[in-house]
Amino acid sequence: MTAITNITALYRQREALPLRTRLLCMFGAVAALHAAAVVLLLGGTAGASGAQALTWGLVLTAYLAGVKHSYDWDHIAAIDNSTRKFVAQRQDPVSVGFAFSLGHSSVVTLAGVLVIAGAAAAGELLQDGSAGNMVLGLIGSGVSGVFLLALGLFNGSAFARSARAYRRSRSGAAIDPRDLEPQGLVVRLLSRPLARVRRPRNIYVIGFLFGLGFDTATTIGLLMMTTAASLAGVPPFALLALPLAFTAAMTLCDSLNGMAMMRMYRSALADPQRKLGLNVLVTGISAVSALFIAGITLGGFANAAFALEDPLTAWLRSIDLGDAGLLLVALLLAVWGAAALKGRLGRKIVGEP
């Protein structure tokens, strides 16, 4: 009981730290993951000169796979919508992207360790259609679909209120920051499902459950690559660098994504009169993306869970939105860049510094 009390107190102290200190801690953890991957790689290849080129190439491939996986649409939708929820609750969600990514990559790391150890369970996870693969896939897709649906509806409520406030502001009415907060029946209905997600650290569990599906080509490719490298005689320590490099890359990119979204939402809420249009647009994009991915994920879940044979759910199950995440990132960056340029030009016109 004393240990639990101390841990709780530590978390509270962390949340009371200045924003810059929390940022340094988060990116320090990301840097430590990179350093650990390099140490394992160097230690594993120190006495195996013949396998050095192969191992370095595999670790670089794993790192790039982590970068690519961080831009899957479900990653971006989960991080962006979670960040929007926390900012609306007047928090500074510094570590949303880091926590989600760390939870997601924990599954990949555990599976990689099983592969390296030669556990038979790892082969079942990779074998499409096996009982283990099916159960984990249903857990991952079910949790991710429901979570994104809840966040999409939550932020959709915020979008509706912000849009009404924006229309009033066009006629000269003053904006109350409370007009931008999600309220109403939808929020009351979602208060219970989202009650456990009170802090950014709670997103770790969500990320872990997201990762249970093993349903992306990037994840399966990494584990297959680890298996092939193990059979090729790559030293075990060097093999451990593969999932760790994947984790380091993904946590870096997801942390940056979470930070960018936090800054975007905070700036919009800090100056609602001037940046209300940005808040409305970005909130709408995030809500629609979450609902869109939730529909696809839950459709695929229904097809797999109930062995449906209709063409609609079969098509939804076959959709791969890995590369589409880059389009969402580009759209959000374009909106943010256009808003920043418009604000700068507006200040120059009125003579502000």
C-alpha cells in the first residue's frame, strides 16, 4: 500500500512540473530508447564481423518501419483526438503521443522477444487465421474501433459547439472559451466510457490494446524480418536491437505528432476570438478522421467476429490505411501553416509586432 501511495504521489509531482521539464523528461526517454538500440547493436555485432553489414541494414530497416508505422491513420487519429480531449479539459497533454506509441510498440517488442527466444507462440501470432492471431486481432480492432468512435463523437460535439460559436462571432458577438468545450447529451453518454482516460499516461493501455491486432503489414514485416535474421545466425543481442529500433523511431515520431497537435489546439483555445476558425477546422478534421477509421475498423471487426460474407464488411476489412495517414498529416500541417501565415499577414497589416 505504501508503494502504491508513493507512485501516486510521484505522478502528481510530475504533473505539477513545468511544461519544459516534462518535455525534457519525455524526449530524454526517447533518446534513451535510441541509445539502448545502438548499445545492443554494437554489443551484438562486436565479435561477429561477417554479420555486421546484414545486422546494421536490418536495424536501419526496422527503424524506418517504425517511422512509417507511426503515420498509420489509426495512430494519428487516436493521438490527435486524445490530445484534443485533454486540451479541452485544460490539461497540457505533453506525453499523449509518447504514451500511445510506447504501449503500441510494447506488443511488438514482446512478440520480437518471443521470436528471438524461439517460442512456438510467436509463430501462432504470425500465422494468419490461427486461433491466437484471430483472438488478438479481434481484441485490437474492437478496442481501437470503440475508442476512436467515442473520441470522434466527443470531439464532434466540440466541433458542433465551436462551429456555432464561429457563426456568432462573424456577426460580432464575443466568444466565451466555455462555448468551445464539448457539452450536451453525447458528452454525458461518453463520460463513463472515457472516465478511465483521465491523463495522457492512461493512453499507454489504449496503445497496447491497439497493438494486439498484428494487423498491419509493417508490424508483421518486422516480426518476419526478426525471424529470418534469427535463422540467419544474427547474434541475439543484435536481434533485440530490431524491435527496440522500431520502438525508438515510433515513439519519436508519435511524440512529435502529439506535441504539434497540443500546440495547435492550445493556441486556438488561448486566443479563441482570433483563432476560432482554426479550432473549428482542425477539430472537425480530427473528429471526422476518428469516426471514419472507427467505421472501417468496426466493420472489419464485425466481418471477422461473425464470419460475415457480405461485400461491404469484407471490403472494410481489406482496407489498408497505412499510407493514408500521411495525407492526414499533410492536411493538418497545411491548415496550421495557412493559419499561421494568415495571422502573420494580419498582424503586419494592422501594424502589430
